[in-house]
Amino acid sequence: MPELNIDGQPVRFSPGTTVAAALMSSGDHCARTSVSGLRRAPLCGMGICQECRVNIDGLRRLACQTLCREGMQVETRS
């Protein structure tokens, strides 16, 4: 099974899995930290709410619209 890294932790995924789904299956299930310091999880799952913004390989992306790739580096706490 292929792996990506979420905040430095290896996470296995099945082909066709979105980064949002991988987030939900690992760690604290959250995609970002709000300006008030609260952790925020993906909400709408279709890119409207923007709650699933993460850094993927150094670029800001929506986790719900991005498919996982082998070796991908995802950061939720930046």
C-alpha cells in the first residue's frame, strides 16, 4: 500500500483517496489551525468552505480536491 506523510507521520492510503480522507483516517483528523488556535477539520468535502487548506509539497492546496500520491508531504500546522 502506498504512503504519504502527514505532519511527519507516515499514512497508508488506497489509490483514489483524497488527502482529506487520509487526514480523517490519521492523527487528530484536522487540516489546519484557526487564527484563534483551534484545530479545524474538513467540513464540506467539495472545496467550498476552504476548511481543508493544507500545505502539500510546499504549496497551499485543498485537501478535499487533491488525490494522494506516494511520498507526498502534507503539513497541517504551518
